Amino acid sequence: MDANTVGNLPPDRRRALFERDAGIDAIAGDVGDIIERVREEGDAALRAYAEEFDDTTVGTIDVTDAAERAHDDIDDDLREAIETAAENIEEFHERQLPDDWRTDFDGRELGRRYRPIERVGAYVPGGGAAYPSSALMTVVPAKVAGVEQVAVATPPAEELSPAMLAALHVAGADEIHQIGGAQAIAALAYGTETVSRVHKIVGPGNRWVTAAKAAVRNDCAIDFLAGPSELCVLADGTANPEFIAADLLAQAEHDTEASVVAVTDDEALAEDIVAAIDRQIEGRERETIIREALDSDASGVFVARSMPEAVLFCEEYAAEHLSIQAEDDEALLDRISSAGSVFLGSHSPVAAGDYAAGPNHVLPTGGEARVTGGLCVETFLRSTTVQRLSSDALDALGDTVRTLAAAEGLEAHAESVRVRGQASRD
């Protein structure tokens, strides 16, 4: 990996950096076939796909009972780590709970109330690696919001991860099904003999999961379409290149498609980051994956002509994770609006947020941070406005409503106001 200049990026490189996508278009047809088969064949299709895609024979799809046993069986240190992380995540998300309110506006009693979605499906990735952290990040905020039934889908295995099952137990999952991929999303969206359909599906996954969420979203609500992991580090000359390199490698080990970048106005720091990456990458357990991610046109270390140019780069990039490692990080934060989650200072590694700091790690990717935020309590709530008008308040609005209704050619709307005014006069 070499340091590159922001102002001299060729068009292909710019597209790779700023037009990232989840790569779902190429598999949309195959995903559609999987979804249709699950809708037609139910559990039989889920078992067949487990054999085909996961090389696993699934007897019992519902493995909810295994979660409590796993919690009892794991070692004390792991149990304590899961419970500590869950407590931090719960504490953070409880601060997000909105209050119902009702206020009088000159006879117009107006307000808003919040109620949880009744049934939610959470996808927790598995397969090549199990993610107890994703179990906590998807289920805990749903339960904080008051969701009555949280059904979890996680890929099948000859032996499901005890850590992941224990995390689901601690988080409060009501149902756990060993189904993965696009077929899991189909089962949650439409139901099978074993899996009851849900009203909304949340959680990260590979491109097959993402493509399936895109395919079912007209029938079942989803959180958002998330692609491979991303990190953008904004740094000045005071930053520690070893810390930045470590953060870039940590996110790159997620996936060969991960996008990891650092941008600075200090050329010497950029060179030091590259050198630190070369030193730290040797001997990593997932070195092959990391190297492939770093070699992508969507990754790199970049030198800006000034800090304002570096800030513009970050704003255009709209990262899933944005790390600001600079002397005046708060001032830089004030100039950036588009990021899924921001990590301020040299002692705030993204890994802390991934696991246990408290904020959610299910975040928008591919530039979607320009228009949406990450998973939160509000994801699992619906809001309803409430209004009660007094007779005097309606009279005060009468001319306004009748004039606008006439402008729209909706005579009955105007009449519904007029008839009440007439009744009150009679």
C-alpha cells in the first residue's frame, strides 16, 4: 500500500472510493429463486439449502433451548465479557427511548406517541465466523424498545457457536432458528411451518442476505442495505501512525471487500502509516484477507493539500466508521455530517465500538450515512400523532381548511368542517 494524493485520483479510483455498493445486482435473480422456493416449500427448502450452502444437515430448525444451555456452559470470563457488553449496549440504548407527549396549541391538543413493533427478525451472521457482538447489537435495542417477539436467524452448523448462543440468551432473543443466507430472510419475511413471519428484519449479513432484504422490503420492512465493512480515518500530524495502522488492519480483516482509508494533510504521517501497516500485517491470522482488502481500489492512505480538503474527502466518503485522530477533533467533528459512527481521539478504536462501548455497530455503508443512521431504538418503534380540536379551535381553522380544500377540488373535505360549524351554531 502506498500513499496517494487526494487531488490527483484517477476517475476509476474515485468511483471505487465514493461509489461503493453492496454488490447485490449480479445475484438478484438467484436470490429471487431462493425466496420463491422458501415461500412454496417452507421448512423443506430451508433444510435443502442448509445441505447445499452450509454443508450441514439440519434436524431441528428452532434451537432456542440451546441458548440457555450455552450460557451455563461457557467459561466464566466469556460469560462476564458478554454480560458486560450487553449492559453497556442496553444502557446506551435506553437513553434513546423517546417520551410520548401532548401539548395544547390554542385549543388544538396535539401530540405524538411511540409503540414498539410487535415482531422483529434479527439476522446474526455465522458460517465462517460467529458474531456474538452482532447478537447483542441487534436484539438488545429491540428489547429496550419493547418488542414482544424477537426471532433470530443465524446460519446452521454441526455445532453452533456457544458464545453466539449465550449472547442471544443474554440479549433476550425469544426464538432462535438455525437458518442462514437469503433463505433465512425469506423465512422471516414470509414464514414457514416453524418460522413465524415478522414485521421487520434487521441486522448485517453478506451480499446474499443484503440482496434478499432488498427483494422482500415491499412485503416486510427492513433497517437498511448494508455492504462490506468500512473505515475512514481523518488524522493530522499529531496522530500515532501505529494506532491508525492497527485500526485499518482491524477493519480490513472482516472481509476481502472491506474498504479502509486514511486521509491526512501531513505527508510524513501518511508515509509512516504505510510503513506501520507493512510491519503490523506480517503474521496476522487473517493476513490473506487483509492484504486483499488493502489492495483494493476502495482502500488506501491519502494525502490532502489541507485539512479542509481532508474533511471534504471524509464528508464525500460518508463512512460507516469515521475515526478522527487529531489535536482538535471536536472542531473537525463539527464540520462533518455524514458518518455512521464517529470515534474521537487516539484511545477510541473502532473495535471498542464493535464490541462493548455501547453504541450500535450495525451501521449504514456505501455512502448511505448521508441519509440515514445506524440501528437504534427508534428502528423498532412506530410513532403515531394524536390530535383533539375544540369547537373554537376548529372554527379558527375553518376558513383555512375550506380554502385549501377548494383549491384542491375536494368539496367533501370542506363540507366535513362546515357541517360541524353549522352544528355548533344550531
